[in-house]
Amino acid sequence: MRSIRRNRGPVRSKKVIYDNITFASGLEKYMYIALKKAKIKADYEGRCYTLIDSFDFESASYERQSNGKGEFTNRGNKKIQPIKYTPDFIGNDFIIETKGRANESFPMRWKLFKRFINKCYPYVTLYKPQNQKECDKVIELITNKNK
């Protein structure tokens, strides 16, 4: 008998509490412990960056609501909210984004964030570990960089 694979919808990681901090995933907790053990100072979700500012959309735009519900009507002449990004860990010269399984919007947001870092903080190194082995490699890279 063949098993039927079903689409389970958006990626939902399990929140984990450690050191009175609520982490969005077990991988974030693992990275936090690894940084702490290596005595590397980094803030967890310490800053939110605005990648694209809000703006007033003054044209007509015929569409449904973002969730696909409602009537197909003019939804123009509205204020468009900014696009923001909060990385997992921020150090003096590095940013770490732990990402086990990315959701649908992450790749575009990550590209916008990389562009923002390239323009505003070119001295910052980005790390995006996707498993525990890669988290360990990040620790090794940061430690060797600071020698």
C-alpha cells in the first residue's frame, strides 16, 4: 500500500523556552546555546530593520484582499505598510538567521535583507545555518575570524 503525502500548509516550528527566552524553533535555541558556550556575544532578535519604507499608493488597484477573500474591487489609494526584517542573532560584525525550513515569503525577504546589508552594513557577515552541524560551523567561522 502506498502512503498518501498531503500538503500540510505553512511551516510551523515549535516554540521553545530556554533561559527565560522564547525561541521560535529548536534550531534557534541550539544556536543560542552554541554562541553562549563559545562566549560569543550576540543579541537574540535584538533589532528590526526596515527594508522598504511605507508609502501611499495613490493609483487604482482592482483586487481581492491579500488572503484572497472579499470582492474584486478597487483597493487602491491606500497606505502600504513597510517591509521589515528581524534576524535571529546580531553580533558586532555578524548576523545569524537560523532557518530550518523556510516559508514561501522568506527567499524574497532574505534577498531584500542581503541588499540592505550590502548597502548599509558592508562590514557585516551573514550566516544562515539550516541544521545543527551548520550552527557548529558558524561558531567555528566566527571564532576563527576573531583570532
